[in-house]
Amino acid sequence: MSEHGTPVHLCCLLRARPGLEEELTAYEDEVLALVPEHGGELLSRVVGDGADGHPHEVQVYRFPDQAAIDGYIADPRRLAMTEERDRVVGRAPSCSP
């Protein structure tokens, strides 16, 4: 966890439920639009086919601090999409600093 004012970099690996790859990408399009409103920046987003157990998407973010990440995670618009996330994400996303 970072101190206030220390940027935090995250990498997320996302796996779609079988047959819902396009829906996962659509969901991510919506939630990623919220990142800049919380001071974050999407540095990289790679979409693959998810074959052979590889992630469907790999995303790298930078947030100014932990408080910005917490604000993004708790954003009511993002929380309102929890059911859709649970429907399209095959396994819990793997994110690391």
C-alpha cells in the first residue's frame, strides 16, 4: 500500500467466462471509463483470445495513491455493475501492485 501522494501501479489479469469474451470487454469499457475520474490512468490494455488459460485482458493502471484506488473501487456506478462483472468474469481478477 502506498503513502498519500505516492503513485501506485497495478496490473490486472482478467479471464472471461467461456463464450462471454465480448461481454467482458464491453463491461471493462464501461468501468475503465471511470478510472480518470479518480485520478487514475490506464497505461496499457491488451485484449487477447484467452486461449490455453491465458487472460482475456491484461491491464496496467497508475493511480496517484491508495485513496484514489479506494475511490474507484467504491464508485457507485462501478458497484452498480457488480452483477454484470460476476456474470462475465470467469475467475476472480488477479491484480497486483
